[in-house]
Amino acid sequence: MAGRLDGKVAIVTGGGAGIGRKFCVGLASEGARVVVADVGDVSGTLAEVDAARGTATGVRADVSDPADVARLVRHALDTCGRVDVLVNNAGIYPTRPIEQMSLEEWRKVMAVNLDGVFLCAKEVIPHMKRQGGGRIVNMSSTTFFMGVPNFCHYVASKGGVVGFTRGLAGEVGEFGITVNCIAPGLTKTDSVEASPVIRETWQMLVDAQAIHRKQVPDDLLGPLLFLASDDSAFVTGQTLCVDGGWTRH
């Protein structure tokens, strides 16, 4: 049975673990050749894609570094010949009250979470234009809509992603390129579970949701595949909140 992404090539940043790993395996299962990018080890993701009988290649890349981003996209083109889908998933989320937040930390969060989205999109768009289209899916966060305390640099960066998504969608739609955004709620990953601050507030968040359970990466895969495929060909500039109904308030 043909997959929705047969013959397509997808780049996933932050693909080495967590949500990004789930995205890589899911895209590959739908027939895409996946380029897994991460500052860390991507071997676990490559092994899972292989176990799912998919095709993937890995690149170590820091999305806040223009040279790394250029090398990442060149690797995709050299090994796969094209780029059809870009998933801007890489992100960091330190927790700190603003009085304790350094300018260095603020800039680092912006560099990874917002500059990285800009740099990756800027690098792939010329190739998508030449191909006659493409799909860009950016990852924001429902913290932007809810104003969660002690994450103001993270919340600001994710609000920037929503604004960037809207602006870019209007700029590239005539070239067959769609640009959309997914805003997850708090999602169960190893890095999230390692944070004592998050663990302390997790049940409160679950209780506030319409669906009273912890969100897991599988909850985000269906929305991603929709936005990455031709199923969403007439959808652009949108932000889809996937959070069990937390943002309904």
C-alpha cells in the first residue's frame, strides 16, 4: 500500500529523540526518505526508522549556526536529490524566573527556537520553489497562548514561530509551498520527565485539559502527517493546537 509521502524527502530538526524521533519514524513509515538532524546522537532514530523498514540518513547540525544549516540542506540534496518537507522541531526550554535569566540564556533560546526556524526555512525555500512546492511545518507551543510563568524566553520564542509561520505563508504560497505550525501541549518525553519543575505541575495541567491524560508524541504524529502531505494542500498560515483541549479556556 502506497504511503502519503512516497517519493518525498523530509528534513526533521531535533530528530534525535523525543517528539522528533517519533516524527522521523512516522514520516518514513509513510514513504518519505528522512534526513535526521540533531546536535546530539541520531543513531537511535536511524535504528528505529530501519526497524520500521524506512529510509533515513543522519546529520549532526546546530540549527542556530547558518553554516551547519547550509551543510544540512546540502547533505539532503546531495544524498536524496530534493527537499519536499521541512519539520522545524529543534528547540530548548530552560526554566527560570526572569530575575535570574541572563541575556546570554535569552539569546540562546531565541537562537535555537526562532533563528533556527528562520535559517532552515530560508535555506530550503529556493529548492522548494524550483521543485514547484513543498511543506514547512514549524513547532510552536501552547505556552504561547496560555502565558506559562518562568518560561518567558521560551514563550516569546514560540510566539515568534507563530508570527513567522503566518508571514512566510503569505510570501511563498504562490509557489506551492505551505507553511503551518503545530502547538503541542506538555508532551511526555525523556527530557520533559527529567525536569523536576515540570513534574511538579504536570497533574495540574492534565486536570485542566478536556482529555485527562498525559500527552505523548504519538498524539502529534497524525497532525504532522496531515500538514506534511497533500491532504493539507489548501491549508497554510495556520497554527494547530494539539494539547488535549488545554487551550479551549
